[in-house]
Amino acid sequence: MFRDKVIEYVQKDRRRSMEIPELEETIYFTPTTVPEMEKIMILCRGGASAKDFHIHTIIEKVEDSEGRKVFTIEDIPYLEKMDWAIITRISNEIHRVMSLSEIKKN
């Protein structure tokens, strides 16, 4: 039944990782949930800018290998000085929609 599959899916560990070669680091995150997306949109004033959306996504979602958040609101000035390509690549990977075959594999 579809409901059972939804429950099983959301209870799985869906944590993913991403290499950031420019920084020689690996970051970790889970896919964005509906409440998390709502929080990100509120933090960036309803999508005031693409910059705010991507930066707040990183603040809310990026974790270290132990599952601790890496950034806080106080880090916004540093994130704003990062290369746009890196910021958008991280945020886009966090929000990337996985294909059905990827979901089945995981």
C-alpha cells in the first residue's frame, strides 16, 4: 500500500554526502522535508532572493560527519563571500529530486 511505503521511506536513514573539492571537504545532509522548506522560505523572507534561499538552505541542512550543523546565522557574511558556483552547487544538491531508481537503490 502506498501509505506503508511512504512511512517506510521517511523512517529510513536518507543521509547523503557530497564532496566539495575546492575545500577538500565532505559535507552531509538529508533531503529537505516540507517543514524544513517552509522554515527556509520564512528565513529568507519568502524567497526574497536566490542568494538568501541558497545560503539559508546551507545553514539549515549542512552537517558534519557526526550529524552536527556546520553553520549558524552568524556565518552568513562568510557564506556570502564564497564562490556562487559552490553555494548553488551545494544547495541544488540538497534540493535535488532523486530518480525512482536512486530511491530504490538507497
